[in-house]
Amino acid sequence: MKRDLPSGAGVLAGRYPDVWATYEQLGEAVSRGGPLNPKTRRLVKLALAIGCGSEGAVHSHVRRGLVEGVTAKEMRHVTLLAIPTLGLPAAVKAMTWMDDIFVNKTNRPSPSKGRKTTKRLNISSDEA
């Protein structure tokens, strides 16, 4: 299932398509391996990305969550839940990574010219 990938993942997928295909198959298999619904799985994966301190993974799971109907408020709740386990600094760091997507911008290649564009998302603090 090829889709637009962030730069690092896209480079890996392009250089090693068999590895990427196997990685995607693993992801699909583990998703089917238990009783969690898609929204819960996305929130868990977001929590795991926060826990391991991966900015790129947090960005990815926030973007994908929004597409899949997970609300900003639900994803921000995950950040609050991280405070007792990971500490306030880690949770604040994750919050800023989420805000990169919710508030500031998303950088995606422009389909017509291949340039990066800035797109503001209108997610107010009331929705957060």
C-alpha cells in the first residue's frame, strides 16, 4: 500500500521496496492481531511514538489520526496521560510536536510544482 511518505521513510521505501513492503505487511498483521478498534490503535501508536521520543512518528500519527477522524482533543489527551509516566518535559515536547500539525503548518509537496507549501489547520483550543 504505497502512499505519500515523509522524506526519510520515502527514501527507505524507494531504495529498499521489498523491505518496505514487508514492513507494511507486518503493520497490517499486528493491526489485525488483536481486538482494538482503529481509533484506539491510532491513539496507542501515538502514545508509543510519544514514549519513545520520535518527533517524526508523532507527526505521522497526528496527521493520520486527523484523516481517520481522531480529534485533536483526543490526541491531546494522550499528551496529558503521558505526564505521570514520562514526565512533564516529555509531554510538553510531544505537545509542541502535535502543534506542528494542529496549529502551525504541514509541509507537503505541491502537486503542481513540487514545492513545499504551508497549510494552516483551523483547530482551535476549544477543539483541543
